[in-house]
Amino acid sequence: MYQFQDLAIHLSEHKCWVLLTPPVQTILHNYRQLGPFDHEAGGILLGYRRGEMDFEVILATEPTPNDKRGMFSFFRSSWHHQDVARQQWMKSGGTVDYLGDWHTHPEDHPTPSSTDRREWDKLRRNSPRPLIFIIVGKVDIYLEGPNKKGHRFLLYNSI
């Protein structure tokens, strides 16, 4: 198994950095939809805010049996993911925060759907702080920062 290292992504248009820790990269990698009948997966991103526009993602929640997973859709059952967020927030003394969402798409180079855009816009309107969003594809990952511009990157070259 590949050994992930901290991955820092600079989003120059956003003037921010996103750091994905190895445990987060492993979860994203493991849920790629590589098989023809694999269902979408997703969860929330938790971690630290380093200033207003820098994100250190230390935890990505994993799908649960209560989430609704289809080949082309994922609907998160909020109670489990919120419970994990609340536990992490309390354990950290209020320093671990909700940073955004992640989910998979069954395509090599994922692009947000109109449903993704609507959901993300709703989350942004309801959040007092900037958020990030990740879509995991078969080959690369789409990362959207606070100003709604997306970037693609590989977790590692041998995917």
C-alpha cells in the first residue's frame, strides 16, 4: 500500500492552502469508484483553520449504512457525521472545525453536478466561515475552494 505524506495544495486564486493529512488521503483513495457497480461515497471534512483561508484537513468521515448510496448519487445521513464533528470539536477544546464535504463520482476527472453546486451554495450560505469541497474521481480529485474555482490534482502518480 502506498504511504501517503502530508499533501499541501496551494489555491492561488483563493489565496489559501489546503493540507490533506495521510489518513484523509487514504480514505479518499479507498472510496474511489473503480468498479462498474461501485456506489458513490462521501462524508464531511474536519480539521483546523489556519487563519481565515487556510485549511488543515485531519479527518474525513466515512459513509455509514444510514447514508443513501447509489451509483450516481450520495445523500449523507447527517446525524452520524454531525456526531463525529461534535465529538472531535469537544475533544479538541473547540479547535477542530467543519471544513466542508467530500464525495465520489464514477468518472476519471470529476466535475461538480448541478446538484453538487446547489448543495454547496446552500452550505456556503449557511456557514459563517469559508468552506472547501472535494470530489474524488477514478484518476484525480476535484478540489473547490472558497471562491468557487476548482482545481484538479493527483493523490499520487500511480493511481
